[in-house]
Amino acid sequence: EWTMAEFRATKIAEIRAQVGDQRVLCGLSGGVDSAVAAVLIHEAIGEQLTCVFVDHGLLRMNEREQVERLFRDHYNIPLVVVDAEERFMSGLAGLTDPEKKRKFIGAEFINVFEEEAKKIGGADFLAQGTLYPDVIESVSFTGGPSVTIKSHHNVGGLPERMNMKLVEPLRELFKDEVRLLGKELGLPDIFVGRHPFPGPGLAIRIPGEVSKDRCDILRKADAVYLEEIRNAGLYDAIWQAFAVLLPVKTVGVMGDGRTYDHVCALRAVTSTDGMTADIYPFDASFLSRCATRIINEVQGINRVVYDYTSKPPGTIEWE
Ligand code: XMP
């Protein structure tokens, strides 16, 4: 039996031995895993670490600001933030196939990351917040042998292209252990407890074509939904909760006028590792409160539905 304090000390020694006096780049996603990896590595090698955060325009409400505040202001970790929204939006225009969207985002992410890495003079190592389930899921999947359900987004391909070696200090850990390690490292509870967020971001929560307008609508609906979940004290009981913006418009009535706007689906699941999941059984009154608020407060949405699909047969994300 080991404790998180021991794990922390062991990993810090390992990172120092592996990296020596060389430089490390870490791509932050806004999620818990890359943040914990970055803080751990920073503790081991300090200023030899530079973090890069690519804002692809597919982030949740205020996510970029939160990351900037935490890393630059709180931890004093060198952080490069890349504003790449326009690049991603123009590349996503016209793409509707889920795998094409995923592949474009993964490839463009690597392009942007590589450009930034060159600007700051490169590095010998690339740090990743890879977890144990990521290691397994890339080998096998519950869907059966050699079936790709979804191509996973990470910075795979980059290490070879840039001739970088990998630092992956979380490879043995499960999500709940990463959260414990994050706490051990002093990351704020509100950050450590955040729900997982996929690399391709909001793009896979907007079936069909993605645009900045659609992302803006989805961000607002998602923020209202999460605020209601936090207010109800349910956030920590849920593995992941998020809104999905459907490319379907339906007719509604508001005041004495006709509306013709998007449908928003709400998703909430419980899970221990994301491999299987059950829907979260909200009270009907909670869901109708969310629906009312979203329709009243978010222009572009006039209907809200709740997703009752477990995994399997569904996946957690819609694409
Ligand atoms: P699915 O939708 O496959 O998702 O049931 C399982 C878990 O993985 C997350 N997810 C991703 N995470 N890159 C990531 O880092 C991805 O491309 C990606 N796709 C899905 C999803 O949010 C859920 O937690």
C-alpha cells in the first residue's frame, strides 16, 4: 500500500532523473489530468517546464481565464496561451462527419502546438496527463476487437514529429487517484473536482457542422445547466454533465410570437472510469427548471430534452 505523499515524492525523483537539466513542454487542456501532471512536473523541475494552452474556441464558458489565473497567477508557471479560434472554426466549416471533425481537430492541435513549441525554442520532452484507462482504451475497447469507436484526441504523433521524448507521470493512475494527487499538490478543490472534458471540446457536443455562433449558444446553455447542478449540490455526485446543441430546429411559441430554434439536449451520467456509465436520475422539477432557464436565457434554443441513454449502448459524448 502506498500513499499519495509517497507517490508524489517518488514521481518527483523519477521526473528529475529522467529529465535532468533539459526542457519540458506540457500541453494544458483545461482538464484535471494535464493540470495535475503540470503542477507535479513543475514541482520537480521548476522553470525547465513551459505550459502551452491552445484556445481552439471549443472551450467551456470562462475556461481559458480559469486556466490562466491558476497557472500564471497562482502557480507562477510559465504559460503560453494561443488564440487559435479562427483557425479551428474555419477548418471545421463544412465538416459534419464525427470522425472527420475529430481528425481535423487532433491534427490542427498538433500543428498549433508545434508552431508554438518552435517559437519558444523547442524542448526535449513532451509532458502528457495520460492515465491508466487511456493506456488500456487505446489497446482494447468494450466495443470488440479492433473496432475504433472514436479516434481519441491527444497529442499523439507530435513526439515523433518533433523528436521529443514523453514524460507521463500519471500513467499508473485512475481518475479518482489523480484527483487525490491534485489535492495532495494543493490544487483548488473546485479545479480538482471538475468533470472530465474531451480534447475535441464542444465540437463533439454539436452534432453536424460547428460554428462560432453554435459554440456561443452551447456555452451559454451549458453554463446555466452546470450552475443549476452546483446550486442543487449535485455536481460531485455526477461524473459528467453537459449540454449538447442539436442541428435540429423545432417550432415553439414565446409571448405571442412563433419561434423556430435549436433543440438542446442535457446529459448527466455517473461512472467510475468513463468506460461504462448510467444516466443520472434527476427529479423532474430539477429538469424543468433547467429547461425553463435555458429557453428564457439562451437565444437560439427553444426546446430542451434529457438524454436517458446509458453506456453501453450509448457513449457518453454524442460524437
Ligand atoms: P465516450 O463518449 O467515448 O467518452 O463514452 C468516454 C470518456 O472519454 C471522454 N472523451 C475524450 N477525452 N479526448 C479526451 O481526452 C477525446 O477525444 C475524448 N472523447 C471522449 C469523454 O468526455 C468521457 O469522459
